[in-house]
Amino acid sequence: MYLPPIFFTLLLLINSILCYNPLNRYLHNSIIIDNRLLILGGFTNTTGSYELFYLNLLKPFDNNNLTWTLIPEGNLTVYVYRSTSILSTDNSTIYLIGGVKMNQNGYYDFSNPFYTYNYPTSKWDTPKIIGNGVPIRQSIEGVIDNFGIIYLFGGYNVTNFTDFTGELYNDIYSFNTVSMAWTTLSTSGDIPKPCSGYSANILPNGYIVYIGGVEPNALNINFTLVKINNIKLFNTKSYKWSQMNAIGDIVDSRTSHNSILTPDGHIIIFGGRTQEYTSVSPILALLDTNTYPYEWSIPGGASFNSPPSIYGSTANLYYNYMIITFGRNINTLEYNSKVYLYDIKSNTWVTSFVPTNTLTTNNSTNINDSSTNTTNSSKSLAIGLGFTIAAIIIIISCIAIFIIYRRKKREEMMKKKEAIANEEETGERDIETGERDIETEESDIETQTNEGSESGAPPNPPNPPPNPSDNRLFRILIFI
């Protein structure tokens, strides 16, 4: 059956949206909102990535069978990596802060270090900020408390884009998502050295825990890894710094790693690299914040079926799963495209994700700071249904147009066949009429002959051959 070319074009367009195949990347951001794992930015080493896409966490998937979906109206206004993204407490807005930014012409552009993404409307914006200007920083990680205050510490600022050298910082800022006020905090206590490439988690008691990263060395002329046992703590209530020496199992120091906070007070770190860009051991470790001092441990099953050594990935907690996305393989230097799953209950790596009934109930504790609410879920679902319904309408319209087109063609062919049949029937009727005329003339001649015989007259001579001048009879004989 013939299908119009526009039909295939529309199918390709719909498939590109519903079955998006993203570029491999690392140094990106990820946020869980409305049961979706959203991916923002990242470094792809091929071309700038401006797309915003997600993985539906209400559908099963495994490492080798991922169905990403593109958000058509969610394209980033800049190409960004080494930034941080934080979700608002009402799950409606994503705050994208800092990072290395390039415009769509391929030039570095730090004119707007702060962007917001409105999830219900799928729109990016550069908001008006009250207070101090937002500094240009990379390799930072922000956290948000229950009052909607975002905290950002230190970071790195590239000043030379030829060799990517720059400066480290140890200042700390707050941003009020309600008043849109940016503030440089005045702190006290054991203020840490400048640092970047760390991981950050905020505890229920208001303490922010900073783990790992890089800091200036003793001579202050180069960078070195922060000792993994040297835990930086910031009290968001008193603005006071303190530091703690963790105990427990031996864990390699690292940077460019990920971490999540579990509901039972454990911080799980994953991946990362050394200063020399070599792998770290173990690839996964737990820090118990319920003890004093904090204590490191290595789960027994964490090495079985574990991912390769990667850094620059992201980690998000979704109920019982720590979800690791993308990253760069230290050994092969390849950019990763997979998603890895760590079950925090059984402390094992799994290859398949199967949603259960518990995933449909709202549990903000298990979803961590990336939890969702019912209102935004409905709005996002409406957006998704809108695209799906539009796609279905387009397909049905194309099929209807195709059916009407075929029906008209079929009717035209039937009319042609009927016309030919009518012509043949007319010709047959003309032949039958000619034959009847001939039979009538022969009957008349026979009658005349019989009358002549009875009266004694000589019989008439036989009829001569048909005369071409007898046009009617000649036409009939030729047609026959």
C-alpha cells in the first residue's frame, strides 16, 4: 500500500520526540521532578547540547534499554557544563547556577550566570536578582533547605580559556527563592580553604556536609585533593564553619564524584577521580552521619556487578534506588551513555528498574530534595498527554487523507470501467439490430419468391452481392 511521503516525515518527527537518543556526556546536571529524571547540559566533546530530556521513572527500564524523551520547548538558552541545578521546595522551578557557558554561536558567554526553568510552562528565564551580583563559578554544588534558601560554597573561576587555569574560592552565598535575594554570608568558625569539585548534602538538622574536592596545596601554587576524612560542616542556622575527621574504612580521596543522602542518615558517595585522572577505590562508600565522629564503611556487595570507574556523572535518589547517569570512563576516556542503579536497601547493584505500587505514593523523604507534588505532576502529565494526543491526531489525519485519496482514485477507475462497458454494450446492440434487419429482408425476398411461383411468374433472379453504395448494410458487414 502506498503511503504519502509526509506520513513518514511526521512519524520521524514524532519518533524524535518520543524516542530521543541523547549524546553521551559528563559534567551535566540531573533533577528528579514529577517522576521524571531530567538531564540538563553537560560536555559532549562533539557539539553543544541545548536539549532538555528525561527518563520516565514510572516505566521499567534497564541499562541497555533506555527510553529518553525530549521536551521540545525545554531547550537551554546556553550550552553549559560544570554547573549546579537545584529544585525549588514546591517542585515548580529549577535553578541553574554557574558553570562554563557557551552561546549557540560557540563563544564563551558568562553574561547570565543564573537561569531558572519553570517546569509547568517549560520556559527558561533570566530572573532579576536582588542584592549582590551572582559571581561566576564552576564546579560547585548547591543545596536547598526547607525554607527555600539555596547555599553555594567556593568553586572555581576559569580566567584563561587556553589552559583553563583560574582561581579557587572559599566564600559562601545564600539565595532566597522567595524574595529572589542573593547574599554573601558573613561566617565564623573554622573557615575551610578554597575548594571546588566537592559533593554537598544538607542534613535535617541544618548542617551542610562537604566531602572531597580539590584545594590549594601547602605552597599555595597548585591544587591537591582534599583528604576524604576531612569533612567540612556548615551550620545554616548560625553561619558557623566546623571540620570533622571521619573514621572507619579506608576510602580514597577524590573529586568530581557524586553523593546522595539516604533517609536513614547515610551519605553514599560514588565514582570520582584522583588529581592524576586515575580511578579511585572503592567506587562506592557510605558515610554514617548518625555517629560522632562520622564513620566510613564499604558495603559488602558494592563491588559485585558495579559500574566502571567513571567521574563527572550525577546521582539522584528515587525511593530505594540511587540512579547514576552518564559520566566519563577513566580507563577508556569514553563518554558514558548508560544509567546505573544501586539498591540502597540491599546494598547491591541491579541492572533493571521495575516500578512497584510504592512508587506511586508521595513520599518526600524517600525522593530526597528531588521529590514531586501532586499539582505539578498533573500539569506535567497534561503537557505530556497534549503532545501524545497531538501526535495521534496528526497520524489519524494523515491516514484519513490517505483513505479519502485512495477512495477517490477507486471511484474514478470504476467510472472508467463503466464507460468502457457501456460502449461495448452499445456496439453489441447495433450488431443485433443489423442482424435482425438482414433477416427481415431475406424473409421478404422468400415471400416474394413463393408468390411468384404460385402465380406462374418466373422466379426473381438472385440478389446481387452487396453494393458498396448501400452504406447501411455495408457498414454493418464491415463492423461484423
